Amino acid sequence: MRSSQIDIYINAILSGITNELSGILSPDIEAVSPTSPMILTDMTNITTGLGLVSKIVQGLKLVRIYQASENWHLTVFTGNIDGDIISFSDQLHINDSSLIDRLEIFLWPTSIAGKFSIAISDFLKNIPTSPNP
């Protein structure tokens, strides 16, 4: 049986609305993306990065969900960036507290991963920042 955390995760990726992610991600989450230079160092970077996927990838859709043993899950998404097909496989582990404590994001083809990173950087540059008080 699929956990509700996986459904919340999927909805956040597809919609770009990430406010519910903080309720399902462990404060001690380990997140890595070996095929992308996305910065996944803390909760803010993780939720921001995940929220940008639907804004950058056109035609984003969920392709498949797999459930493995020991609370591991795999979600596979696909879409395109400027006409180039890109796919994401997100491996998630849910701990005994029902929180996602491990997230491994793989993008392919890796040649498009760089294009994705540039698109994220460009998107972040266009977000207005408020001056420090």
C-alpha cells in the first residue's frame, strides 16, 4: 500500500505547491542528486528546488510509482525542457516516524540535466528578494 507521504510528494512535484512538503520531510533529510548540480543542502533548498520542477519542465507527468521493501519508493516523472525530453527518478525512503528521510534524484539524459540546472538558476535570478531589515 502506498503511503500518503508519497501522494503529497507527487502532488507537490506536479503542482509546484510545496507548502505541504515540510510536513512530510524529516528535518534531518539527506538529499542527493548525482546527475544534477542542484543544491540540496537544507529544507529550504530542497523544497524550493522541488517546487521549481513544474515551473521549468513543460508537460510534466508522473509515469510510474514503485514500492520496494524497507519503506523505499521510486517515482518516475517525465516532461521536456525547450523540446528536449527529460526524465526524473526520485528514490524516497520513509522512516519510522513516517517522514521522508532520504531523497535521491536522478535525471536523464544527463546531457539535459545541465539545461535543467541553468533553467533553475535563471528562474531563481528573476525572483525578487526583499532587502535585509
